[in-house]
Amino acid sequence: MNEIAHNLDHVRERVAEAALRARRAPDEVTIVAVSKTFPADAVVAAYQAGARHFGENRVEEGSDKIPLVAAQLGDAHPVWHMIGHVQSRKAEDVVAMFDYVHSVDRLKIAERFSRCAPPERAPLPVLLECNVSGEASKSGFDLAGWQHNAAQLRAFLADVARILTLPGLRVEGLMTMAPLVEEPEQVRPVFSSLRALRDVLRERFPDPGFAGMGWPHLSMGMTDDFQVAVEEGATMVRIGRAIFGARTV
């Protein structure tokens, strides 16, 4: 488990380097340690090394792992992020177990989360997942080429307007997944596209609840490309392999 601590330190260094290149403060970027397929012991080791945010992409795995981690950490409470596609029938489980959702990829699931959110609890922070790369295998609002497709953008803005009225949710920004490529520079346009889309939303739907800076978060960048994502404005990077090592399943 000392390897996890070493890896986490290295990721922090690389995030800081990228942030400084972009003239940003390194502490503007949250590292979400993606613990999918790794056991509770690995999460505990990462927490003890200073990680506080953890991402899972399967509800079933999270429902098994989160209680095991809680039992080992006692009063300490990691922030759990759901980063994977959520079926409507699993929405209630996500609301019950997770602190943050990155993968609101359609109006229907936003409405479902809203109905499941307990009224006595603080609103659930969520991000809208946007497919700006055009990959058919990726979830998200279909926004490939949105800059040149007025009808597509209007449809998205209409859905956003509806989502922003839903009780129990707090929309904090956007998320995307870039294609797997050989050179990280190849996906820079994907990240810059998401940032530009966020800027459109800031203008159309300003949110004074964030001290005049609405839509504060961009969740983008993973192990192979997170430095480019940070340079393009990522505030959350989702890192698995670079922290926990290669997956065997």
C-alpha cells in the first residue's frame, strides 16, 4: 500500500505542474481517485495517504465497498463520486450512497434523482455529462459539434433549463470523457470544447449562489490525459490507474 501513497504524490505533482503552466493554483483541482475494481483496503490506504475523493462507476460495486470502507475508517468520511452511467432504477441507491454525481447524462435521470432526493437533506451536487467527442460508445448529452449546430444547442439548453428547476439537485458544472488516443494532445480540443460550452451556460444561466461564478466545475481528464485537461480548465480529474495501479479485471 506504500505504492499507492507514492503514486498519489506523483499525481499531485503532475497536477500542480499542469496547473502552474496554465497559471492556475494547484488547489483549484480536485483529484478523484477512481477506485472501481479495487478493494476497500486500497481505498483506505489512499485515504490514509491524503486522498479524500473517490469515484465509482457501478452502483453495485459501490454498495458493497462503501460500507466496508466506512467500517475501517470510523468517523472519517470520504467523498464518494458516482462517475458512471446510472440506470433509472438505480437512482435511489445512488442518492442514498453517493455524495456527488458526475453522470447526469439525460433529463430523465435528473428527474429521477430529484424525485429520490430526501427533502430534508442538502441538495445533491451533480454535473451534466456531455458527449462532445461524438463517440457512439460514450454516454452524455449529444453535443458533438455543438458550436455549429444551433438546433442541437437549443435542445440542450432547454433540457438544462428544466434540470435547473428540479428540487433536490444542485447543478455545479459539466463532465466529459475524451477518446482513448496515443497522444494526450489529440484530445485537447475535446476539453476546450467542454470549457467553451460551460462558458455559454454561464452566460445563459448565471448562478449567484456561487459568488457570481456559476458552473464552477469541469470534470475532465483521466490517467492518460489529465495534465492536458488541467491546462484546459479541469477542476476535477478522475484518476484510477495512476494511483491504484493496473486493473486486473
